[in-house]
Amino acid sequence: MNSQKPVLVYVEDDENSILVMKMVVERIMGLPTLYVLKSRADFVQQVKGLGVVPDVFLLDIQMEPYDGVELLSMLRGDPQFNQSKVIALTASVTNEEVSLLKSGGFDGAIAKPLNIEAFPGLIAKIIKGERVWHIT
Amino acid sequence: MNRIFSKQTGEEHKARKTIMEAVYLSLFIFLFLILILSGTSNLASTALRVSAVAQGLIGVAALISFIFSRRGYTMVGAYFLPYGILLLTFVLINVTGVGSINALFFVTIIVIAGVTAGIRGVVLFAALSIASAIGLYFAQANGLLTNKSPVSFVTPAITIAHILGDSFGLFFLIRIFNKNLHSALDANQELRKLQASLEQRIAERTRDLEIAAQVSRQITRVLDMDILLPELVEKTRQGFNLYYVSLFLYDQQNEELLLEVGTGKEGALIKSEAKSFHLTARPSLVAQVARERKAEIINDITKSDIHFFNPHLPDARAEAAFPMLVGDELVGVLDLQSETVGRFQEGDSQIFSTLAEQIAIAVRNAQLYRQQEHVAQELERTDLMKSRFLASMSHELRTPLNAIINFTQLIAMGVAGPVTEEQVTMLNTSLSSSRHLLQLINDVLDISKIQAGKLNLYIEEDVNLNEEIKAVVDMAAPLLQKQNAGLEQPIQFIQDIDHDLPLTACDRRRTRQVLLNLLSNAIKFTEQGSITLSAKKKGAEFIFAVMDTGPGIPQAMHARIFEPFVQATDDIKHSQGTGLGLPISRSLIQAHGGDLWVESKMGEGTTFFFTLPFRPSTTQ
């Protein structure tokens, strides 16, 4: 694990959200790059193709064709990413969804719109191994 | 003797027993009369003794024969009595030598035998009596009988004459009696048969009614016509042993009768030919019954010009049709066909009419049910669409707004290049408006869910309310700061909170939402004085209160502020809320099983209370 410069992977289908996240990660947090991947059946292949082991996966929940929950199970199915931190990003935080995310094996959830001031701190907590449910 | 000992039929036994009992009674009276009469003659002392002994012995004989007859051996009993008395006669004559009354005794015996044992008894005892009279005669002639009393002796000849005359008379009397008895028994038997056949008919009718009841029960249970009606006609056909049963439904609009269902292959076949005809169709029993709304029976179709011959039903010989009415309204016609000429009788007609009525009600119910089901499906579809709409609203409306909020924020932070102070102010205004819009969307979605009955709580166990309160207070702090910034005298914020509120099960997020809503309302409307937040546990519930020293809410508005889109004031400065916070909060608290209410006095302030039931952890 690279504790100095964590590697973040973001899976999202909304261009605007990607742009916001890129700005936050690259300009505010000062990380070299945000890896953006597509929701596809070959998701795990894409991750392996990055050449680095990501520290944190940020998965949008409402996506086509595979939603965040399905991508999570793809990741967990591969021993290489068994221990990766996986965080859900969600716009509609219904109670059912939160319980689904918790029972689904996510390490945390962060609400959209992004709380830009709080975000870097949350990522730091996640990397330290804390569970983060920043959804109110 | 076999006949004598054989048990008798109930009827005969009863008749003879009654006679025997009558005879015993009259015998006692007879002997009692002798006793009275003999009291005035010189026979007195002897007759008295004879009578007394005779009474005693006859009593014993009567008792024994009565016991026999009780057990059903009436004949044995009947023979026993005359035998006993005959023996008694011998004994008495031998002992007392009283010849004058022996004839009387003999006759008595024969009478008893005749009445109790019948003709055979008369013959037998007459013979025995004659033999004994002759025996006595010879005994006396040869001096075997020692005369102990000087009483005059009636000759055996007279005795025999007596016996013969009385025997013949009795013989014929008994014959007549027996004949009458037998004809009475025959009549009784006839009556029995009649009763039996009546019982059988009652049983048949009961069975018919049971089938009708069964069908009726079925009717009320099944509401789906496609299941109900085929079963119904089949049950009716089988239960009443009919050839073919069918149901026609009446189409009021087109004045047509449509075959809904018929039994067996024939029914399917006829239905496949789409059998329907106009109300005025002729010849047709069904159409006629529908027109006249009156049941009609054709017990022999060859003699009728109303019957419509159907080539699929070649064996039909009788037809009956019954209107299916609900009140005055014609629902359809129940049509029955039988292979038997004269199958439908008066009694049947009533049962089938009732059945047709029941089916009519069932069909009407099923039609209504079908309509209801249709409406329900439509509602369900609408409901589903509403749910989908809510879900997509929540996603589609928020996504662009999220981008607006985040980009505005990034620009204001100078991430995309330097911005002037004026620009920052404008961007922040844009940001707060966007956030307000987001809140509005969230509130509208919440209230839609509440109104659609789709608001589900996410109950967590062991929620620490103290922590939740602290989080809410932290969230409200910036609002208070902002409010205080524009005031000369800052508002005092007082917390009156039990520090060890026990852990309880509740929806954490929703509880926070309510508390934050009440606190931000209080901050928004208070410009001087204080805001007090209190939280206590009282009995089995927690009581929260948010008290402010704001303008207060007029009494007339106390109920209305909990209606969606209503605000207590028209003041533009304060009308920035969505007008949904209070109705949502109240619904959320009520969903928890608590309550939310307001107490307010104009000019003094307002207090919002709410309760949450205390639910300790169930898993220990």
C-alpha cells in the first residue's frame, strides 16, 4: 500500500460527477491521478490492467448495466481485491439502500452531492481502516 | 309348543298383553263379587274360604304369567294362567267337594284361555274341562269323592253343557276378534309402508336440497367466474342426474343471451360455436324464460313447439329453464335438459328456482369482483408507476443538481482559477439556492412517499440518542451563528438534556431529520431571547421539546401547520422553507409510534414537543 499517495478508482457513468471527482482528487487532494473505469462485465480485468493496486474503490450505485453492488461482488470474487476498501457513492440515500449497502459488504458510503470540504478527510479515514457512513 | 315359546312380533305381543292385563283385573273383581254374594247364603263359610284361597293362587298364577309375558313369551303366560286355575279347580273340588261352583270355574278357565291364548286355548281347555267333568262324575259315582259338605251338587251333565255352549260362543267371538286384530295389524303394516316411502321421499328431497346447498356454498366461496361456473353446472348436472346443464348470461346492452358455460364436451362444443341469440329468438325456451322472467318446464319436448332442438344434444327429452334474477334484474338463464320424459316435477321446480337465484347472485358478485379486480390492477399499476416515478425523480432531479452544487463549490473555492470576493458571494448565493432546491426535492419526495404509504423506517437497535442530539446540535450551530450575526443581542441556546438516555431502537437518520427540522425552524423564527432544547425519558417514552421565544403561532394555525405546503406566516423573509418540514416530521414520528404537537402563545413563543417510544434491545 502506498500510504503517501493513495490510488483511487472511480466507477461512474455521469460525466459531470467524474469531472467533479477529478478536480477534487487531483487539484484539492493533490493526487497524481484518479483512475476512472466503466461499469462493464470486464470490470476486474480493467482494474488489473491499471498496473497498480488501488487503495480505495469509489463505486456509484445507480449505474447501467452493472450497479455498484454488482461491481462490488465482482471485486470480492477476486482474491487480489478481497481486502480493498470499497465505498459506495449514492445520490438517493433511502433507508433501504443504506441497509442494503451495509449488508452488501461495502466499507462505507458517501452521499452525493459531494461534501468537498469533508471528502479528503473521509478518504484518509477510510485508508486508515475506518468505516465511513457519511450519508446524512 | 314351539309356537308357544317363540317370541311374538311386537304388535301381537302388545295386543295380547293388554288383554291379559284386562283379564287379570276382571278375574279379581269376579272373585271379589263371589265373596260379596256368598256372604248372604249358607254357602258362606265354605265359599269364603274357597274364594280367599282361589284369589291368592290366581294372584300367584297371574304374577308368573305376567312375568312371562313381560319377557315377550305372551303365549306361555297365556297358557300358564288357565292351567293354574284348572289345577286349582281340581284341588278345591277334591278338598271341599264343592260341586256347585265347579261349572263356573271351568267356564272361567275357558274364558281366560280364550281371551289370552286364543282359539287354540278355547279348544284345549274346553276339552280338558269336559274330561275333568267326566272324571269327576265317575269319581263321585264310585264314591271316590268323600263329600265333606252337604251342599247340593250340580250334575256334570249341566257342567258339560255349560262348557260346550260357552266354548262355542267364545270360539266365534275370538275368531271375529282375531280377524279384527289381524286387519288392524295389516292396516298398521300398510301405514308403516306408507311412512317408509314418505321417509324415502323426504330423504331424496333432503339430498336434492343438500346438493343445492352444496352448489350454493360453492357459489359464495369462489369469486372467479371462470372457475366457478364450470364447476357449478357440472355439480348441478351430476347432483340432479341430468343430461346437460348450461348457463346463459344476459347482455343488457345488446339484449342478447350468451352461452357462458355448458357441461361436458357438448358444452365446450356448443360454446365454440359462439352460441348467442337475441331475446326475441324463437323457438327457444331460454329466450322465452328470459323474456317473461318466469320458470318454464317442458316435460316432453316432442309435444312442445318452444324447445329448440340442438343436434349436439340428441338425447334430450325434457327441458326446464329458470330465470337468474337479482331483484328485478335479469342476470341470465339456467337451462336444464334431461333424458327422461317427465323429469321435472313441482318440487324440483322450487329447488331449481332457488338455485338459479343463488347463481344469479354469485354471477353478479363475480362480475362486481371482476370489475373490482380490474380497478385494483389499475391501481396497482398506477402505484407501481408512482414508485418508479419517485425513484427516477430522486435520481434524475438530483444528479444535475449535484453537479451544479459541486461545480459552484469548486469555482468558489478557486479550484478553477482565481475568483473575486464579489464572485464568491454570488457563487455562495447560488450554492445556497441550489441546496435549498435539493432540500425541496428531498422533502417533496418524502411527502410523496408518506402520501403513497411507502415511507419505511430503517430501525436500528441500540441507538444512542445523546450522540444523535449532539450531532444535530453541531449541524444547527452554523445556522444559529448566521442568525446571531445579524442580531444585536445573540440568541441564547440552552440544552436541558438527560445525559444518560438509554439506548433505544429507532430510525437514526429520521430522528435526526425531525430534530434538525424543529431546531432550524426555531432558529429561523427567533430574533431575541432563547432557544431551549430538552430531551428526557419519562416512563416508556422519550419526550423532546424545542422551545423558542419567537413570535408564536396563532391558535387557528396550530392544526394547519402540519398540512403540507402551509406556513404560519406570509412574511417573505421567513417563508424560505418548503412548508413540508412539519408534516414530514410529524409523519416520521408517528411512524415510530410517537406523536408530535405544538404549544404556542402569541408574543411569548412556541414549543414543539415530540415523543419517541422507548424500545430497549430485544437481543441480549
